Amino acid sequence: MVIVAIGTTLLYLYAEPQNPRAGGSTDRDVLVASEPIPAGTTAKRALAEGSLDIESIPMKDVLEGAVGNIEILDGQVTLVDISPGQQILTTLFGETASTDTE
């Protein structure tokens, strides 16, 4: 769990949006689900199947941990189902998908 927490924190820091007041753009390219993505799907598979798009989103609307580069999620799978229109966040991906057995 500690390693997962550290990894998630490092991914967040890497994907953190630039501060527009520091000379950055007022928009940011972010991966967004274009159709439902079931838990357990790799980011690269979702991209290959056309389930992900890159959208330019105003900085004020970019969620914390939003991903703009698919390489950040290399080797990880969705931990939960992702709905169309949802921004792709580092916290939605991990090493294995959880399943409910009840």
C-alpha cells in the first residue's frame, strides 16, 4: 500500500497542471473518456479502442490529478468503471482492478 501511495503521489506531481499565472496557458490538454471504460482496462487499450480523446480544457475546470499524457499510465489498469465525459485521473488507475464478490 505504501508503494502504491508513493507511486500515485509521484504520478500526481508529474501530471499536475501548470500555474497559468507563471506564464502557462489558460487551457490544458487532458485525456477524457469518450465512451464507457470498464474496470480492468489498460489506458493504451482504451486509447486504441477509441474510448479516450484529448480535450483542451480551461485550467479552472481541470481536475486535480488529470492526465494529459497516456505514458503516465503505462502498465496500469482502470480501478473503477469510467463514464463518458469523465476526465482521466491518476487516481482512477493502478496495478489491479478491485472486484466486488458479494
